[in-house]
Amino acid sequence: MKERNWKYKITGNWFGPMVIAITTAVSGGFTFWLYTAHDGAFVGLGGLTAFFAIICVLSAYGAMSFKLLVDKDGFYFRTKPGNGRYYRYSDILDCCLVESQRNMRRSATRYGYYMKFTDCENQTHRVPYNKSLYEGEIDELVARIKRANEDEA
């Protein structure tokens, strides 16, 4: 992908991997302390620490992989290495914003926000985004796609 003058850059969220990394470090320190104290409980906690480390690596991989770059002619979207593609605004057949809700325990509701679009090959894609951080950028992207579709019609 050649370098462009990107107007907006949206990348993966690093909050989750950082929390898991801190949890892994604390758990690893406690495991080491149990090991040096010759306490057999370090084996079980060591397994839990290894599990945290695996989750940390996977979440960091996800955070590094997600990328949405917007310029004047189109946008580049990637969810994992190797599947990134540049879409011209005119290549998008349909586009809409979706809000999903999931009821959690204790009456809490979790919201997820997506931009859903269909490309010229009739494949539907979902672009997750943090509404509190990127609402303006996603609204601008949707507006550009709709303007390009109106200009063609």
C-alpha cells in the first residue's frame, strides 16, 4: 500500500491489552514470590499467569491489526494482517451506522457501534468503532460515501 495523505487514522484500542499486561505482571510477580517461598501453589498460579500472557499477546495482536485510514478519494480498512484493502468511495454500494445492545448482568447494557458497508463485490463488512472517540470521523466517512453514491446517480 503506497503512502497517502490520510485525513483520519483510526487504529486499534490499546486499553484492553495494557490492563491484561498489568494483570499478567502482577500475577507473574506473585507466582515468582510463591516459587521462591517453596510453596507448591505457584504451579496453579503459574498456569493462570501463562493464560493471562496468551490473552495479552492475542489482544495486542488484535490492537495492532485493526486499521481504518481515510483520505479524499477512499479509505483503507484492515482487521488482521494481510486482509487490508483500499476502497474508493464510489465502490461502496451501501453504508449505514449500526448500534447493538447487549444486556449484561445486574441490569447493565453494553453498546457496540459499527459502520456496516457493502462493497462492489457484494461483500458486507463491519467496522467497529468507539463512538466517544471517533463519532465525528465515522460520520464524515459515511457522508463522503453517500456523496459519492449521489454523484454517480
